[in-house]
Amino acid sequence: MITKKNHPKIELKGWINVEGSDCLITQVYRGYSFSGACEVVTNPKQPINKDVCWDGSNWVFSDKPTFVNAAETPRLKEFVEILRQK
């Protein structure tokens, strides 16, 4: 079952592993969110941003499609640079 609550503590610019991928947290969703627990960027060669949920024991990517190119999105520029440096 996918949940947005009772997940490990997360914070902006923290790293989590989602389905085997190292991901940098770009937003932490507070309260109730249809999007998930947070948004991340991943894949340094071709950066993408995805929403992430907690399945009770692991982080999983949301089924929700991504509509922006992380590398070309001004709000994500700082996060993409950090992702590429790792």
C-alpha cells in the first residue's frame, strides 16, 4: 500500500534511495498531498524529477507522469548541479 505518512524523516537536499536510484530531495510535501511524500531529481546524465511515495518499507516512484525537463527547469537548476557533482 502506498502512503504519504509514517515514512522515515526526510529533508530538503537530503539523499534517498528510490527503487535502486540515488535521489536528491527537491521538495518535501507537508500535510496531505496527492503527489506523494516528496519530489526528487535523479539520473545525473539525463536529470529527471519525480514524485516519491512510501510503500511502508521502501521509497517508490509515483505513477504520476513528469511534465518538465529537470535540467531545463529554473527551480531545479541548483538541485541538478548537486546531483551531477555526486
